[in-house]
Amino acid sequence: MTYKCPKCGADSSDKDYCSDCGALIGATTLKNDASVMQPASPADVSVAGETCPDCLTPRVSGSRFCEVCRYDFQTKSSGTGGATPDAPDTPLTDKPAQSFTTAPQSASDHTTEFVPPPISIKLNVAVTVDPSLVTEPEVLATCPKDTPERVFPLDLDENLVGRRSDKKGIYPEIEINDPGISHRHLKFIKQQEGFTVLDLGSANGTLLNGSPLLSGVSTPVKAGDEFVIGMWTCLKLRLRN
């Protein structure tokens, strides 16, 4: 028996959570320590069966651009991060143009290419199962309570967190078997000044230190930050020597 997913329209073998995108199907609710995430408004409902070909995020009804990567559904072109408003006109002034003289360079003067210093901060992410997040007995029966902690180094420029999907060819660096987690749930991004996290439009959202994480917006993170995703999964960032 299959169940129709209200978010992506796929036929799910699980009656509570879509086996394709992880969206909530049945009456099962997620318990979070701080707050319960609000249901999607009508404006957030995706076009059934249509997803972004670049990042596989479901398309929001009436939206021309992908919420995550800004893919243009109208022109079928990859996103550029959104349009940039035109700069205001600069008023002309009556000041005369200034002239400068440059002293001749000596033979010892030469231009060197700037090489940014390497990132000194190294982080690991620890993945644990917390059965106390589950409120429904039938869901608790499927919770892998005895799963040991797993630790992943955040060494790549981008580290994807999600559920594996052979059908869609999605193989996350941090693979988690939790029915409430999307195939492409979030990713940790290594930058010159540190690390950020980006929710990729996950079906059930992400809590960062007890507060909902805004989808599609990069947020700086540090060692000690904790995340709650899916039905029972907790993530914690740790410093690595």
C-alpha cells in the first residue's frame, strides 16, 4: 500500500513520512525542545512533480526562481544568486578632476599575488540519536535507540547532510537514516572566515540551538552549536585538533 505525499506528490511506502522527500504525511508530529515548526502556508506549496534540476528543491507554486539556488524555471538557466538592484545614479559635481603623478618603480619593486591564509579552525560534526524527541509510540518502535555516536570531519568545502537516494543519485557526505530528514537536508560550508550552515529547503526544517533555521540563508556556526533534524537526529559541532 502506498500513500500520496502532499508536498512532492510522490507515492510513499511510509504512511507517516514521505519516503522520497521526507515530508510529513500522517498525523505524526515532531517534538522539539524549543518550539514546533509551523505548517507551510499556501504560498509555500510546491508545484507537484516539478523540482529544480540543479539542486532538486521542490518548486514553490507561482515562483519563477528556485528558493535555494535561484534556478530560473522560465528561461531554464542556472541561478546566479538573484538579481542585483541597479545602483543609484551618482550626482555630477563641479569639482575639477584631480591629477596624480606616480614615482617610477625601482627594479626591486614587484607585484606579488595575494595568497589567503589557510583556515585555522577545524570542525567535526557528531551525529547521535535522541529517542526523547519522539512522541508517538509507533514511531518510537522504529527508532534506532542503540545507534552509537558517529563523527564526521568537515574537511570539504561543502558537506551535505541528508538521506541517500539511489533513484535521484544523492549520496550525502553525512548520510543519516532518519525518515524525517530530506535527501538534501542541509550542508555545512567551509569558508575563509569559518563555517556556515545552509538549510536546502528541507521538508521538516532544522533547529539551531533550539531556534528554527531560515531556509536558503547561510548562517555562521561555531563549535558547540547543536542541531535537531528529522524524527530523532541530533548534530553537534566540535573543535578538532
